[in-house]
Amino acid sequence: MSLLAVENLEVEFRRGKIEPVRAVRGVSMEIAAGETLGLVGESGCGKTTLSRAILGLVPYRGELRLHGEPLDWQRQGKIMRQRLQLIFQDPYASLNPRCTVEQTLQEPLWVHFRCDRAERRKRAGRMLDQVGLPANALGKYPHEFSGGQRQRIAIARALILEPEFVIADEPVSALDVSVQAQILNLLRDLKDHMGLTMLFISHDLAVVRHVADRVAVMYQGELVEKGATRQVMDDPQHPYTRTLIEAAPILSV
Ligand SMILES: Nc1ncnc2c1ncn2[C@@H]1O[C@H](COP(=O)(O)OP(=O)(O)O)[C@@H](O)[C@H]1O
Ligand SMILES: [Mg+2]
């Protein structure tokens, strides 16, 4: 059974009397526990809107099931906050500039688990090590780090709560290409070691192919192709997928 199933999802944005924008059109997909599903498509095709519908942040039609249980709209936000964590494009905007790394990592442990101080320290130190930052990073502030290091901190903050499921929305798009590769390798290692389940969103197929077990290709609100990453790359069925493959630079990871 899949961890998350999305069936026939539709999201429309209405603005006054003009035609509504159909941002997500009849999307169905499943994510199995422990797998990374890559969602790829050009900017504006509806990727973020789809993830916001999964989080219950925009009204939608269609059905979502978590471990086979239909998610009802009323409880969706609460359930998702408990089980799901997010990683965004710009870690500088998502990290609190006034909090040290230690505070950033410990706060969610207190809020969610009421861990005592020693336990919080221990887990924060361990998490930092897992994302490849030195122990002395704990006492520093976000501005003291490079973009890639900040994204490591944001990843640590997301994973310290041991979420069942992670949505990473363009997590490397703001980084230099050389740093992108390091963060992608980190996400891949973490997936292997922690058994992460992830929806990995990017406009860049070169990025997606390095982390995703399967890919879903989105075009103008619809999924036009789904399949194992290898299979889609080697034998794309939809013309739009072929365009993406031709446009994707080779990324040495
Ligand atoms: N809050 C909103 N109100 C109106 N239109 C929106 C809103 N959010 C997104 N859209 C529109 O929905 C479409 C999909 O946007 P988005 O999901 O952000 O795409 P992506 O993440 O793939 O770049 C775009 O046409 C965008 O302009
Ligand atoms: Mg987006």
C-alpha cells in the first residue's frame, strides 16, 4: 500500500470574472514508503500548488489517502503538520536569523516531543553530524554559513522530527551547480540511511534524476508521464518529456 495516494486532484484559482486558472488538472499519483518521487516540469506548471493541496493549504477537489485512509479536509492540516516536513528553495528565508543552529534544531524537539535538555542536545548534535556539519556549527547563526551549509541546516531541522514524509520544493535551485551536487548526494544518503519518503520537486530534470526513484512529469497542470527514473530517461513517451531531457544539462554528481 502506498504511503500517500493522490487521486484526480484539481485546483482552480479564481480571480474575478476572468477564466479561472486550472493550476492542477486531474492529477493522480502514489508515493510508496521509502521512495523518492521526483515531480518535474517547467516553472508555473503547478508543482507547488500540488504540494500545497497535499498540505491542505489550498482548496482542491479529488481524494488524498494516507496509508489507505482518506484524509478529510478538516483534519488534514493537523495530520500533515505532525507527519510531514518541508524543505524550501531559500533556506535563508526559512531559517530564523536570530536563532543559533542549536536553537533552531532544539526548538521543534521541545514543541513536538517535550524532550529534556540533554536529549535535545544529543539529538541536535547527531543530526548535525548526519547532514555533514561540524559540531561547532551549533553555536553559530544562519548568516555565518554559505548557501549550501544553510540548506544543510534546513534539512537537519526538517529531519530532526523524524517525519514520515518530506516535501522538498526546489531545494537546490538557489545554489551554485557545484553545491547542488553536494546537497543532492546528501539527500540521497539520508534517504538510504533514514528510509526517507520524499516528494522532490524541481523544474530541472538533471537534478531530479539524481535523487528520484520514480519521476512524474507535469505539464500545464497535468501529469503527462510517470515511471521509473531510468525508464523515463532512456525511453521517454511524451514529447514534453523529450524536450525536458534535451534541455537538461549533464550534472556531475
Ligand atoms: N495563489 C494563487 N492565486 C492565483 N494563481 C496562482 C496562485 N498560486 C499559483 N497560481 C498559478 O497557478 C499556476 C501554477 O503555479 P505553481 O504551482 O506555483 O507552479 P510551479 O511551482 O510549477 O512553478 C501558475 O499559473 C500560477 O500563476
Ligand atoms: Mg514552485
